[in-house]
Amino acid sequence: MDILKETAVFKEETIALRRQLHKNPELSGKEFATTELIVKELEKLGISYVRPTETGVIAIIKGEENGKVLGLRADMDALPVEEETGLEFSSVNNGVMHACGHDAHTASLMQAVKILNLHKDEIKGTVKFIFQPSEEFLPSGAEKMVESGELNDCSAIVGIHVKSDMPVGKISVEAGPRMAASAGVDIKVKGKSGHGGTPSTAVDATVAAAAIVMNLQTIISRELSLDNMAVLSIGTLNSGTARNVISGEAVLEGTCRYYSDEAIEHVIEAVKRVAQCTASSYRAEAEVSVVPSGCGAVINDAQLSAMGAKTAEKAFGKDVLCHYPISGLNEDFSKYNAICPLLYVLIGAQNDEKFESYPLHSSKLQIDEDCMDYAAGFMAQFVIDYFN
Ligand code: NI
């Protein structure tokens, strides 16, 4: 199979589909029109499918032989962002935008369906194409897909994500940690309010909270080993009501991103210790809660990663592979790890000659649509390699 020729056949259709999705984005869990569009395409192609969740579809292509089952996953939801790209196919849904490239993921997966539908004889097993809802917000669409039981027979699942800070034509297929697990950090500092002119009669929650923010900084840098890396960020600190009133209560909210149980177990204990001891040194008190609230870490299986790297080179040549740093972002793709080993592949979508690059989730995000040839081509070639 010459993958570049294969992707070229469906290139225009794929771009048209992506633009249609981009123009009509839908929020997490509300991907009704998107799902209908995918279903219609599948029916046109005569491909069987199941609908295990309210929105979302799993298309199924059975090869010539009974064998293993491989899953390919694309997420389909958009974000509550007002688009500012000025593109002619900009979102017509106010305040909703495909600002994370999930439109490209969905269109690429459909492109892979079309390619593989012509190569059933090379599939010695079954491919399940997972068009997944609700990646951006909980409840997780991946979790619902897992709970449906429709993917229980998968022996591996491959996910893709476009990257706006990685040049188009590059692919990252790397073993080990890729996307972080996340926990919410909540701290309430209780002091005693009083007059700003007589602080000695009060216990200042603002001062205690400020000290807590500073002292938390050494948990990551002094208490965690390199094996158990993590980040800890305090995003909000709210305290006080007026310039001349000593605040009696301060509330801090933050997030921890991590890759191992050891790391989060240590952070839970340490945040509690540092916040409470710091508060008490200022005669205040701290209530602390650190709860793993997001999804687990995405850890790429070593064997699948090695296989994926070979696939990428075979499909696109020696120069295609590149390194992309371990991320502090959270992805619900990790939920599929409850079923089987995973491979999460990053696809370059940046092109400085065509447009200015903005980060994912930006209202100005643009992608080079050629990235879909790489996404679809990789998935299709990986399927063939996996079964042969
Ligand atoms: Ni995303």
C-alpha cells in the first residue's frame, strides 16, 4: 500500500468534511449533528456501526480473517470559545469553536475508514473506529465508551492529536509518559477579620495565604524525585472584601499534574502539611483537599510505540519522526487503558508560511489541513502493519 497515494484519493473529501465540522462545532456531550453526519457517511459507504453512547459512533470493519481487534480513536467535541480566525468556514455557532483540532481528528478518522474499506483483504482481524464524544469536559466520553462494553475485545487502541506547535509533516510516536493525570487543589485559609488600621486584633488570612502560595513552591522542587515529576500551580487566590478590612478568609484553587501514584500520594500529603503548618505559624487554620479529579496519565505502550515509529517511517520516510515534550495537559484517552495498552500519536499541524501559530484552545487556532493526510495515513498504515 502506497499510503500517500491512498490519502490523496480522499484528500478533498476529507478537507470538505473537516470544514463542515469546523463551521458547525458542537460542545461536549452535544455532538448530535456531528454524530448524524458521521453516521450518514458510514451508511453511504455501507459500513456497519454501533452507537453505544447518546452521541458518538463506533464504525466496524471486519477483515477477511478472525483475529485481533484494533481500535482507532478520534474525539469530536468543540470548545466554548468565540472563533477569531477570520476563516471563510468559521464557526456559525456563537461562542463555540473547534479550537482543539477535534474537527481534523474526526475527518482524519473518516479518511482512514475510507482507505481501509478498500483494503479489507489486508486486515486479519477487526478495526473499530471510535468517534468519541466529550473529551474536553467531564463526564468523559472515553469513560462512557469503555463502560458500554463495545470495546472490550480491543487488544490495542490508537489515538491521535494534532499539535499547532509542531510543524506539519512531523509525527511524534514516543514510548512512556505523554499526557499527565490531574488533581484539583483546594485550600481554605481561616483567620479572624478585623480593622485594617489595627491588624494586631485580627488574624490576617491574606498574609497566611500568600505565605502558603510561596511555601508550596518547594514541594515539587525539593520533595519529589525526577522519577516522580509533577507540577503544582495555584490559579486563584481570593481574599478580603475591602481595603481597610483585614480578611478573615482566603480561598486558593490550583491544579497538580503528574504521572505516577507515588507523585500524587506525596503531593496530597505535602500540600496538607505545608498549608496547615504555614497557616498555623500565622495563627490561622487551613482546610486542604487535593483530589485526583481529572483523567489518568496517558502512558504509551513500549511495544506499540516501537511498532508505530516503524509505521510512520515506512509511510512517510525517515525524517517524519520528531520529539515532542512530555505534556502537562490532561486527556481522557487514558480511560481506554482500562481495556488494553494504548498508543497516543501527535501529528504536526503548524505551518509558519501559511499562518501565525496559536496554541490549542486559542480563538485564533489554525491548522495546516495537510496534517490530516498524516493522521489518516498513519492510522491506515498502522492497521495494516498491526495485522501483518
Ligand atoms: Ni484536544
